[in-house]
Amino acid sequence: FLTRVIARLTVPFFFMVTGQFVLSGQKKFPRPYIKKILVLYGISILFYVPVGIYAGHYQGLTVLACIKMLLFEGTFYHLWYFPALILGIGVAGLLLRYCSGSMALVFTGILYVLGLFGDSYWGFIENIPVVSFVYEGIFTVFGYTRNGLFFAPLFLVLGVLLGEEYSGKQRRG
């Protein structure tokens, strides 16, 4: 129960809390917050690159794979949260700025479902040629779909909308 249920709820919970505190009521794009996360991510990279080198995680790494790791996957297995948060806040922030809350929820929900088919439901769709081709392209760029484009924006937007609902504020539209 602890590892299969409670532990699986923590990351969405943290994304929702982040969305509520960082994106709720924002009139401008949250550039200062993204800069702070970039600094923390940079410090984390400095701490974990020696560990990764020692563990042999970077053997045979190409320049393109290194860029992909930095931008989307994190330089160590648990650092995926930083690039996911940065990209997710970018996507959610833009959607909330230019769309109503309900439309942002629809768009991020669609991204989430697309991400589920590349992760949890991959076995159901991997033999469909056109769909498999599209997802192979996605995997070339991202490596996996549990990331800042497909996973994080939904929970960030949910955090904003639930926080506004609880506080009585209403987003336009």
C-alpha cells in the first residue's frame, strides 16, 4: 500500500501544490520561478555527475543523448523532476495565460492521455503501425512519456484550478 498507492500519489501532489503556489493568479509568464528551478537543477547536476560517472551511467553518451538527458530526462534517475517541472510550468503557464482554465485542463488532459499510451498502455498500441511510428518519434526526442510535456502540465493546471476553486477565485472563461 505504501509503495504502490501512497508513493505514487506524491509526485502528482507536488506538481499540484507547485501549480497552486506558482501559477495561480499569475498575470505574466513565471520566468523568475523557472530561473530558480534552473539554478537548483544546475546545482543538482554538479552534485550527481560525479556519482553518475562513478556508477558508469554516462559511458558511450553522445552529444545528442547528453542534450536529451539535460533537457528532458535528468542527469541521474531521480533528477527527471527538474526538467519536467521546468517544461511543465512552461506549458501550463502558457495555456493558463492564453486559454480559460477549462480549456487548459482539456489540453493538458489530452497530453496526459497521449502520454499514458506511450507508457502504461504501450502494450496495447505498439503493434498499430501509424501510432507506433508516431510514438517512436516521440521516444526519439523524450525517451519516455512520463515527463514535463505529457505528465506535469495536467497536475500543475489541476493545482491552479483546485486552489482557485477552494479560495473562491475564478479564472476567466
